[in-house]
Amino acid sequence: MPDIKKKMRILMVDDNLSFLKSTRLALSKLGFECRISQTVEQALELLHNEKFDLIICDYFMPESNGREALKKLGDSCVECKLILTSKYPLDIKFKKSDRFIFVDKLGLPGWLSEKYSEVLYV
């Protein structure tokens, strides 16, 4: 029986719906399964009902900054890997104790396909 790999499930949180839809399309073509949310509250509800491997959150969210949002989301999914992203340069310092990593929004699909190529199937 062939070894079938599970698609990596990603939850993307961003207030920009066009970015969410275009990135979801690009990532699905790379073999990822993506759900999208425009608010942290909606994302928390999705986390309550579904399992994800990775959470990607924009830094500039209307209700909170991405660092605060990832803390809430990460507390709801302790096994999830966390990525903070932005299309703008961030003038903030990251600590080694931060649970997330930062990836530039424009390079996100390429970074994910390179980083997680071993879990993808097409």
C-alpha cells in the first residue's frame, strides 16, 4: 500500500480578504489545505472545531496586533506552529522566547513550499 501523506492544514488570519483568497489559492496549488479568517474571534471558533498544523497571522489586524493575536490563537492550539507576517517592514524586536517566526507576506508561499516540501503532495 502506498504511503499517503496528509495535507498540511493551515489557518490564515488577515483582515485583507483578497490577500487571503489569493494566498489560499496559491497554497492549495502547492498542496496545502487552507482555511481563512478575517478576525481573531472567527479564527478562535475555527480552532475550536477543527485541527490545524500551522497558523499564519498578519501583524496589522484591526482588533489587535499580530503578536497579541498569535498569543491567543497559539494558546488555543498548543501543537500548532505559528507564523507572524506583514507586507510592511516591522520595527519591532523578536525575542528567542517568542513562539512564532516572522515571514515576509510577499514571500510566504515560496517560503512554505520550501520549508515544508517533505509534507506536501500534489
